[in-house]
Amino acid sequence: MSDAHDSLIQLLSVESLEVDLFRGIGSGGETPTRIFGGQVIGQALSAAYQTVPARLCHSLHAYFIRAGDPTIPVIYQVDRARDGGSFTTRRVVAIQHGKQILNMSASFHITEQGWSHHHKAPEVDGPAGLEDRSEQRKRTADKMPEKYRADYLRERPIDIREVAPRDYFAPEPASDVNHLWFRMKAAAGCKPQMQHCLLAYASDMNLLGSSLRPHGLTWFKGNVMTASLDHAMWFHGAPAFHDWHLYTMDSPWTGNARGFNRGAIYDGEGDLVASVAQEGLMRPLDR
């Protein structure tokens, strides 16, 4: 296991401080200037799981309230809203500097028998033969300002291969529909609860970018301010995130400096294991 892989698992393994009170590491996620949204969701879910011993999460709904400060820890306060016969509900508040940075509700369900169907995965190129994002960044590192280059090139725990990657620095307008394959080899052997936390972390990667695509925008152009506003996720099964999963995304609407994005996550057999929805800020910036 590489340091990056080990660090992510440690990042999502929050520390118990008191009954229903937990602490998560602030630094170490995807970005050095603010806490990555998927990190706060993953840690909040990890905190909730420590109060739910025998049920798996089937849905979560989160609001990002303030930008997270990566220089200090995050405190997670869990409210045991309900322990029912079939469903358990938790509310989690993430706090820094005495203020909320995220609040999240999550629901957990016993295993029950029922009818089953799901949409199949779209037919796209598989991960074999696609360029890994780390290689793409090496090829384009000379276009990144030197002060950001080390972070641009640093090792990351999740392998990503886009089916049709765009030019980060001079993108053309493109369809909002986009696909990538992702996995984390070190997830092998992790319990289903950690698999969910890892997938929740990864689900915030690239999703907001779907709403930028039709407008020929990326974060690297410097003419748009973006931030996740909320995030909802439904788990349909127990993923095995050490294997390749397909993340297919689209953005059916943008307007009023916001973009709405949807995602579906399939395992290597084409079975739908999770669904995601997110609205994000996409505010024009004067250059």
C-alpha cells in the first residue's frame, strides 16, 4: 500500500472523542487550499457509521455551508435522530472555528428482500488502454504555473481514467455527458462501511465539471469560481472499490451561476451500485 492510499484510509477513519463526538484530519485531501468536499462527506459518513453497528447506509444528503480549513481538524457531532425497526437515521454536523461547515443526514437500512431492477451501464471503452490521469498530468505539467506544479503532480490514492479526456488548459465546448473509470487498489479487504466512505469521497471527483463542459470551461482556465453546494448519494449495494468502477455523469441544467449534475456508478459487471446528484456554484470571474 502506498503512502497516498494509506493516508486516505486514515483520513476517513475519524477519531472518537466522546459519545457521538468525533474528530477528523483536515489536511491530506485533494486540494491544499480548502478541504475537498468529498473528504468532509466521507468523514461525516464514517462518524455516523460509528454509531450504527449493524446496518449499511442507503442514502445521504449533505449541504456544504462554509469552506473547510485544511490547517485544523474537523469536529463531527452526530445526532441519533432515530433507531427504528428497519431504518436508522443520523444527522451529522461538521464544525470548524465554532461554525458549521457541513450538515448531513444519512439513513441506514436492514437487509430486506424485494423486487429488483436497474439500468445497465452505458457501453463505453473499458479502462484497459485508457491513459491514467497521472500520466496525463505529467504530459501537461509544463502548462501549470510552477508554484502549483508539485501539488498538480503529487501521487493520489484513486486511479482515474477518463474515457474522453479534455484539454485542461484550452478546452473546447463538449457534451455534458462524460465517463471515467476509477478505483482504489488499497480498498481490497476494507469493510463495507469503509467501501461506502471511500466511494462517497470519490463521488465528488469530476462531477461538478460536467456542468462546465458545454461552456468550454475548466478550473485551470481561471475564469470561473466553483464550489459544491450540496451532495446527495444513494447506495444500491456494497461496492468493491479495489476493482474498476464506471462513473457516468451529466449536467441537464445550468443557470443563475449554478450547475446541476448527476452521476451513476457501476461496477465492473455493469451493475448499478450508487447514484449521485449535486448542485454547484459556477460563478463567472473577471480576469
